[in-house]
Amino acid sequence: AGAVLIRDAVLLDGRTVDIRVGAAVEAVGPGLAPGPGEEVLDAAGGTVIPGLHDHHAHLHAAAAALDSVPVGPAVVRDRDGLRRALAAAPVGADGWIRAVGYHEAVAGPLDRRLLDALSPPVPVRVQHRSGVLWTLNSIGLARVGLADHPDGRLRSADAGWSAALPRRPTRLGELSARLAACGVTGITDATPDLGIEDIVALKTAQRGGPLRQRVHCLAPGKRILHDDRLDLDELTAWIAARHTDGPVALHCVTAAQLVVALAALRAAGTRPGDRIEHAAVVPDDTLGELAELGVTVVTQPNFVAERGDQYRTDVPAAEQHELWRLKSLLRAGIPVALSTDAPFGAGDPWAAMRAAVHRTTAAGHVLNPAERIDAATALTLFLGDAHRPARPRRIAVGEPGDLCVLAAPPPRVLAELDAGLVAATVVAGRGVPRGR
């Protein structure tokens, strides 16, 4: 593949340079002359940064969400609203209505009987916004061979029922274009139950198919913890076994999950690359242990903006300072990287950066201002690679040829942190089509 010459690019440190980029960055400096037939991209004084890497997302779920109906508190307020949303939802090519983002604030705890009362007479499945639970109506339960299931509430990680679902046509190409519109050049897929065939399919989609971003999968080293299934000895044994093949990533969204995860990591021992996913709640007395263990925390400040008002209602005021920490993690010397958790969080990393800087909820409240970080730090926490998420990449010779070109100089980029400024996205020296 040929190289691209990006001219008049301003780096975050203020230097104006030209950049020749192919599979890797080949040259950085002023006044580079274009080679024969080389494509030239004029940055016109705009900022050029390493491409963003979303360190925790779910690619197939995010693609499926593109034709799912949102039923979270931001769009649906009550039972009547849920009934109207489901009635208006299109039936997918698989014959199902697929709804996502549900929270009890909409219509209370959801089970098959309530869903039967609110849904049209077709198979319906509704995913909780946590991503770990689905509720199916009775028609849907019959379709997956569970007509006698007591409540229709099925865990996402239990593959037995989901294996009976027909596969929807993939929309990975559309998802890839949306990611490119945000300057994203790499994704770490955090889906825990991917098999070898799933991982190979994602890699194939990236190498020659519709998915243009680089892809790294945490599976099979990803583990979701559940408060009702916390077993320290079993988790310790699992970590020790997984460490023979690679690092582990532990999904922790409650204080209990984090405490048990840290105890298991201490008992089993850690290895480079071990991660805590989310760290939604970090009690004060766990900061020191996180720092001592040296594990990387991959977290999502966008949930402060997306769900902060619900947290202010559901979480006691004395505990709200433990939510979605950032500043205190960095101050303690804990390696940190950011992500969106798409589709369970909005997939725009720039919105996640803004949330890290401002920590403002949808209603305009500030949730735990002591955890705010500056814009430059927020940006760099999306610049690591899949294997070293907390180490920001630089634009230097030999670095991967994955860049994001922005239509504004660094001061404006940092002031606005807006995906609308992304002018071009380059992966391995090739421009990636962008879309919304």
C-alpha cells in the first residue's frame, strides 16, 4: 500500500509538521516532499493526533443496537411510553423486536408478564442497560424453547437460550463508519463469551471486510462478576488458570465485586495486562490496593453524563464520591484508560472526554467534581493501544499508521472535545470512510 503525506499538521505539543504515513509513520518533519503518485492530505493547520482507541466496547452488540429500539429513561418515562415504543418498533429481519437500554426507572422490574401486557403479539426481547440481563415476552420464550420459564429474565452470559436466536444481518460496516467519524482507529472488544470462531470472524471483518478499525478481543480472559455469585476461591483459581495464556479482565460495577476481584488478584498474583473493567464504584480503602497491584482500570466517565441523574437518586449522597472515579485513580498512580462501553454507553469517545472534564449530568448537576480531569489528560487516556491502554501513543516514526485529523488547532480541540471536528481518519495509511 502507498503512503499518505499529511501536510501542515499541528501536533498537540504545538509543532507544525508534515507526516508521511503508511502501515506505520514513516517520517515526521517540516517540508516533506510528496513522492511520485503519493496522496497528499492538507491538514491546513488542524491538529493531528494518534487515532483514538476505545478500550472497552462490544462490536456485535453495537452493530445490533443500530436497528434496536431504545427504551431507557432518557427516551421512555413510564409504562405507557414503553408500550408505545414497542408498538412503534420495527420487527427485525429475524422476526423479533429488539429493545435496549431498559432501567427500572421506566416501569419498574420487568418480567415476562409485564412485558406481555406491554408488547405487541410478536417475539420481544428487552435488554437491561447494564447489558447483563434480557427479558423476553412469552412468545419470545416459546421461540427459544423456554415456554415454561418462570419470569423471562435471562442472563446475557447464558449462551443456551441465545444460541436459539436467528442471526440478524450484520451492520458492522455502518458501525465502522460511525466509529471513523469519531476518529476511532482501534477497538478492544470486551464481550466475555466470544468463542474462537467469533474472534476469527471479527478479525476477518477487520482485515478484509467491512470493519476498518483494528480489533483486539479480551475473550477468553474476560470475566463478568455478579454479586450473587461471588466465590473468592473459584475466582482465584480461574485467574491462575487464565494467567497461563494471558492477562485477565474483570468486570466490576459494585464495591463487592471490586473487593473480591482485588482479593483474588492478590491471591493468584498479577501479570502485565491485567485489567479492572468499569470500576464504577471504588471505595476509598481500595485505592491503595489497586495501586499496589498495578492493574489497569478501564473506565467510562460518559456514564456520569448519561446516568448521573439516576445515580443521584439511587446512590446515597455519602457514597456518590466513589462513583466513576478518575482524578483520584490517577493521583494514586493507578494506570487508567478510557472507553465508552458502546452500545451500553453512547459510543462517542469525545462525549466521554467531556464528561471526564465536566462531570455534568443531563439535568446540569455536577457529580463529584473532585474527580474532574483536564482536557489534555482526558484525550490522552484514549490514545493507548490495545496491549498498553494506559500508555499514550505518539506521532513518531515507527508508530502505527493510525491517525485522526481534526479541523482545528489544539487549543480549540481541547476546549471543545467535539467529534464534529474530526476531518479524516486514517488506519494503516488508508483513509477510512466516515458516516453518522
